[in-house]
Amino acid sequence: MSHTPGVRQAQKQRTRQALLDAALALLEEQSLSSLGLREVTRAVGVAPTAFYRHFRSTADLGVALVEEALGSLHPMIRTAVSTADDSGERIARAVEVIARHVEAHAAHVRFVARERHGGVQQVRDAIREQLARFAREVKDELAKDRESAGWDDADLLMLAHLYVDQMLVTASLFLEALDAPWEERERVARLATRQLRLISLGRRHWLD
């Protein structure tokens, strides 16, 4: 009997994850605003009432998907943009992280790309907050660079947002090239590298 609470908790977590996975699969063909909770529970094989043991609404489920899609990226992005002797190394790391993430989590990336400007306010807000958090983390790393001497916080945050926005563009390009030949993915990587490098070059002359 002493193991019963642990078993129940594990089962609850499995059901919650199954609901998230089913919703993500269904969202490959539709937007979150058109997704019905009965569709999700039917795909998992549980009663509709079971949905409310895990999520308050489909919007709440969408927010959980945003966290699942972007939450794990924070340590990887911090590592990618951490202080390096050469900005080219930093850019190469960032492009590699994005490419790997898109390849491993294409459905999540597609969901975020669609719902970033979608019809569910809570999900748009959750994505916006995650991206703002990325920008703050990038700013903190950029502030450690010698090139940041003399920059104020507002300008550093603006620069960080430029990098984050470009990373989103890069993720979209990798997503479009996911099933393309290897040469096309290489072309995307080269283009992303050049675009990030252009931002870095502009940074060097900002205080001029």
C-alpha cells in the first residue's frame, strides 16, 4: 500500500503526457483555437472529464505545450551564446543548436511558429514571455563581452532581441528544409550564419 501514491502519481503523469502528445499530433493539421478537448481525450482513450484533472482548458494545455517546446531550450541557448573568444564560434554553436532542436522537435517548433500569432491569447502571451526570457538571458551573456563596454542595458536588450528574432527565423527556415536534401539544409545553415554575423558586425560599430 505504501507504493500506491507513487504509482498513482506516475500514472497521472503518463496520462498528462499522453494528452500533450495527442494534442501535438492533432495540431499538425489544425490550430489550437479549433482543437476540441473531446478530440484529445478520444485520441488518448480516456473520458473527457479526465482532461480536467490535468488542464483547466485547451488554452491551458497549449501553454503547457509552449513550456514543453521552449523550456528545455534555455540552458542550450545560454551555452550557445556564452562568452567565447571568437564571435564566429558563438554563431556556429547557435546555428547548430537550432538545427538540432528543429530536427528533434519539429512538431513543437511548428506549433510555436503557428500559435505565436494565433487566436489563443494565453498561448501568445506564454510564447512572448518565453522569448522575452531568452532575450534577457542572451543579454546577460552579451554583457560579459569586452565589446559591450559602454553599452547601456536598453541597447544590450535590443541587440539580444535581434539575435532571438533571427534565431526564430532560422528555426523556420530549418523547419521548411527538414525533408529537403542535405545540400538545402547546408544552404540554410550558411545563410543563418551570415545573417547572425551581419548583426555582430553592426554591433561592433553601434557606439560609433
